[in-house]
Amino acid sequence: MSALIVLDTNILVSAMMETGSAHQALAACFKRQATPLVGSALLAEYESLLHRPELEPRYLLAPEDREALLDDFLAVCRWQSVYFTFRPNLPDEADNHVLELALAGGATTIVTQNVRDFQRGELRFPHLKILHPKDWLEELYHDHNDC
């Protein structure tokens, strides 16, 4: 079974703007090298950011292609309901739902470009890694090579 992860919204958005490590992290999910969790709050955030007018010029994909990519991504995700919250916890209130989703679903890792924001929480969850996509990919491929 592949590891359960949560892709922060900035990863999905960046993957649609460039071909760097965020793009590669999304590709790893499509290859079923990890199982991303998604819940109602994260899905709403994904959908909102795909249609922000100020981001439109930076996207590599047309609006209908972004929608199709999101649909394909959701097909490889596992839906997770969140029944508890840990608020206040993180300095940026908008990040709490990502942490709560990871905890509710038993994720091993949150993949984000805002690692520091998640590490500054009031509560500690030592079993949950917070990794930049580049670091997560290195760990993922290192683990695959050890098998």
C-alpha cells in the first residue's frame, strides 16, 4: 500500500504553473506512488484557486484542462472526512484544515512549499512529516530504491 499524504494547495497550483518538484509530486500521485487524501475544505480550496483571475496568466493549462486535471487527480485521491479540529494551532488559520485532514486520515506526510508555516504550530505531531516536494520526492525515490 502506498503512503498516505496530503498535497497542500500550493503544490497543485504550482504543478499547473511550472514543471518543477511540485509537478513531479503530482505525477508521483498519478503513478500511484502515494495516495493523496482530500476532504471538503481542501477540495473547495483547490477549486477556488484554479479559477482565480489573478493566477490565470501564470497557468500552463487552459481552464477546461485544469478542471480535467483536477478531476483526474481526485480519481487517485482517497476521500477523508474530518470530525475534529485543532484550532487555534497554526499561525496561518487557513493552513489548519490541511493539518486536520492529514491527522484524520493517518497521513504520513504533508507535502507543501510552506514548510515553516506548518512547523510553527502550537501542537506537535511527531509522526507527521512536513516536507517540501523536492524533499518528499527524494525520500519517496530513496525508499523505492531500498525495496
